[in-house]
Amino acid sequence: MLCMDPVSAVETFSTLVTGVEIASKIKVNRIKFIWNKYCRPRIRVLIYGDSGVGKTQFLNTLTGKNAYTVQRTRSVQKYFLTLSSGRVVEFLDTPGHQTAGVIRGETLDEMTRGKINGIINLVDYGYQDSDELQKNPDRAFNVDTKEVKESFLNENRKLEMSRTEEFVGRINPGVKIDWIITVINKADVWFSDKDDVLKHYTQGEYAKLLSSLVHSVKLYTLPFCSVITPFANREMRLILSERDKKGMFETLVAHIESLLP
């Protein structure tokens, strides 16, 4: 009969115990994942923002579709993201165009009835793009330069504020929203001015607009880049790398997961 020496026997036993523990943890994690995915309610998130800030492209990136699109959303579209914990997030993509106010109002009615957990407000510091702008980029650029007109950016920032006011005006003590994340999209375009951009959204006029909510809603601001692409079909200096873009994506997803109940 073959026997192990005491040291080998202990090491073998420890290895077996460790293997059982790991297998048990994997089984428990798998059960927890399945429970979270199929038994727990979805987290519903409203995606808001002006037309041209890139809401649909943002959701394609976030949910792994990776499909570039310039299509304008005309109705509320649903997107789904399963997080590493198994929790499912349902995103409601709202049309941003000024003519779609009635449709946005219907989603805001859901919010006031307590059917929305959080809001992602997509902004881009005034770099809203459109089919018309891509055909006629001179509307946005100073003549014979790659410099964007400040008047163009200011006008678009006003539209951002107007769209933001729509949901801020609906949030009162009777409306429960857990959190709002301001996502500053198109970081590849504005990143060279990042200090001014972040100041605008965390300390400037935009921040003042959300200040009435600071004691009842958790407020966050994060940069993001859905795709690296020329603004208005006009080539601009490349500042952001794909690695930077991936880091922003991972930070946002982790942040959303950290906010879930």
C-alpha cells in the first residue's frame, strides 16, 4: 500500500479544499448572477439630451452594438445592458429634437410616476452635429479654418440647457430619482479645453441649473467618447486615443453598477 508523507498529504488536502472553495464560490456567483438577471426588477434609466449630442451612438457603444449611426431618433427606443453582477439596465432613448416635445413629455410622465430610477443627461459642450451641418460645415467653422465659431457653441449650449430644464422642472419632493449622471460626450472634440468644459458643467450655468436637486438627488459628471470621428465632417486634431475612450467607457459602466440598489 502506497502512502504519502505527512507534508505531501497536507498539501494535497489543502489543494483539494481550495478547489472545492473556488468551485463553491463560482457556483454561488453563478446563482447570484442568474437571480439578479431574471428575478430582480430592471433598473430603468432615462437618456436625455438635445438632438445631435449622440444619444443613440452613445447607447450603441454602451450596450456593445458598436454600430456607427447618424440616424435621428424619432420615438422612444429601448436598449438593454447586463452588468457583471447580472443586473439588467433598461435605457430609454428619447428624441432630442424640439418637435418631439410631446414624446419626451410621455417619458417624463413615467418619471413622475416613479418608474424611472436614474437619468443620464447627454451633453457635448455645444458640438451638436446634424445631417445638415455635415453637408454645410461652414455654419460651425470660421472661414478657411478648423476653428469652431464660439457663437455656434453658445447657441447649442443654450439648447442643452433648455432640454435639461425639461426634466429638472419635473423633479420635486414627490418625484423620486436616485441619481443623475451628466455625460459629456464627444471628448475627442473638446478634450483640449477639458478644464473649461468640466468647469462649465460642475460650476457654471449648467451646474446652477441642477443646484436645486443637490440635496435630493445624487449628481455626477463624467466625460465620454462614443466614437472618434471628425466633427461636421471637418478633420480636427486627434487628442483622445482608443485607450482613453475605453477607460471612459469602463469608468461609466462601473459607476452605473456602483449606484444600483
